[in-house]
Amino acid sequence: MSLLMYAVTEAPADEIRGTGLHGARLGGVRERGLVAIVSDGDSSSIDASEEALWEYEQAIERLMARHVILPARFASILAGEAETRAMIARRYGELIAALDRVRGAVELGISAGWRDGAETSAEAPGSGTEYLLGRLALQRRASAVARRLDPLAALARSSRLRVLPRPALPVTGSYLVDRSRANEFVRLVADLDAGLHEADVVCTGPWPPYSFVEGVPG
Amino acid sequence: MSPNRAIYASEELEIPRTRQVTLLDLLDRLLAGGVVVHGHITLAAADIDLVELDLALLVAATDKAGGR
């Protein structure tokens, strides 16, 4: 039976308990002091729906409450225990470094939206040139919003920002923040939001550190 | 659009529970982040990098994901 992986952790295998996707029981596969948290599952048993994504996220959050974890990408299937151990062995150094990177921290997200519906004028019908000029103007405005969020980086170990990932969103971002500074971070987002005229900024999370597990330089 | 869902927040954090988490916030993390066990193919669609795990999931998710 193949395995669905939820996370990699340092906790001993016999402490892994609880349920994962669709009520499947969680267990651990141990290799060199690291443990992959898994349940039985194959790609056909994964319900491809928004509900399944939320269910998976909740399972990961329950794990994060009890262990230092590197969350796995959704629907990470491994052939079996042997393949899981081989994966851990092959990537041991990288996984250890990632656990050290996220230990004691949470991921907080920010999402900025236009206050005035600016994106609709950028997408109004017109010539190709008008469209491109409109998008350039939108890009400049989005960059200006991103710069106003610079103070957030000072409260984080690491951050990743996207400027205008889509016309409706000037900025989205992920920040790896010490748990002890998370409340301060949330308050700073609220302060920056109050001072921004062009956009409103929402803080989301705390998330498991999905955005910081794959070797992003701080 | 995701269901009107309060942000998961532990008791220690002061994140207001009225905020919505959009599907996009979730997709950006669950499908484009996390430990990768195989060499996934990355597709760029509408300026969002998504992982091709299953074409049905990808199509369903991009249909529903939108701006705020």
C-alpha cells in the first residue's frame, strides 16, 4: 500500500497519532532520527476538491501544534516505507537544515487588495498598447504598495513577496516569524493597513511553514 | 471562493477571526510549497505557479481561485 506523506518531523515515531485526510490514521516512518508522518493512501484515494485541501490543512495544523514540522506538499505519495526511508536518507542534511530554519516560528501571510478597484480599469477594453500601459501603471502602483510593507521584513526571519501576482492583488507575501513576535507582526500589519490609501492589507495564518521548507535563502 | 472561514488562529495570537482565507492563499501553500517528494512539473497559469498533481484538481482549482 502506498503512503500519503503529511510532514517530516524530529519527533519519535511512537508519538505520532491522530487522523489525516478522510479520517485515515497517521503513523510515522523513521529514518536516522527523522520521521515522516504518513497515512495509507494512493492518488486515487485523494479527493481532488477544495474540501480536501482544507481537511489536509487542518491535519497539518494539528501536527504543528505538537511537533516541529516541515509540511509536505499536498498529495505527496510515496510507494511505501522503504521509499520513504530512502527519501529521508537522501535528503537528510537538507531536512535537518529546514527543521532548524523553521523551529519556533510560524508562517504568516499577507494579502493586499486594491481599495478602489484599480484592476478593473487596467483590464478595460482598448488597444493592446492601452492594455500594456495600463498594466505597467498597475505594476508601478503595486510596487509602491510593496515598498510600504518593508517594515514587516524586520520582524521576520525570512520573507517572500510577490508583486501583482494577479491584477486584483498588488501584493501577496509569506513571512517566517518567531512565535514570540507573531502578535507584534499582526499589529504592524494592522498599522500599515491603516496608513495605506491605495490598498488594504490582510494578515492570514498562522500557517505551517510551507513557503520556507525548500531552501529559500533568508 | 472559499467558504466564509475564520483564519485558523491559536489562542496566543490576536488575528481577528473574521478574516477570510481565500482559496488562493491555500493553493499557494499546499500546491506550490511544502516538502516535495518527487520531481513535480510546475505550470505557470495566470501568474500563479501551480504544481501539476492531477489535471482535474488543477483545472477545478484555477476555475475557483480568483482575486479577493
